[in-house]
Amino acid sequence: MGAQSGKVSDESTRVDSVTYSDEVMRISYTLTKVTKDEIDSDEFTKDAKALAATAFCNEKGLGQFVKSGLSVDLLYKDSTSSPVAEFQIGKSDCL
């Protein structure tokens, strides 16, 4: 399964790819208006993971799959394609 790249999820975040293989969904985002040097990566990761856990665990369609074992790997890159954050949301994040 894959999705078209280039979809804008808000004015400063673009979804680059969504793939699925072996019970793992991988989603790659680009933060289009900032560089890695402008971001506190640790703080960004903490905040993004908390928001993602809430969204993926409670989403009507996907939440049931995450709660039953689907892992969602998220990768965020900056506007120059440098990695900013990478983390996984799984069943234990939905407790």
C-alpha cells in the first residue's frame, strides 16, 4: 500500500509518503518552513509523539488496528531533507 507524495497536511507540513508492510505503516513528513537548526529536536519529538499517539490511537478507522498491534513509524525531515525526528506509535502508546 502506498499514497501519493506531496500531500499537504497543513501549511508547514507535507506528507511525502505512506507505505505499509509487515504490520508497520511508515509515514514520512517534511516540515516545509524550517530547518533542523531552527528546531529543538528533542522537544519536537516529544510533542509530535504525544500528538501522534492521541491521533492514531483514537482515529476511527486506524485506531482499532494500532490497538491490536499495527505499528506506525513516523519520520520528519526539515526543508532541506535533513532528519529532524523519527519515532514509532504502537499498541503500548494507546494505553
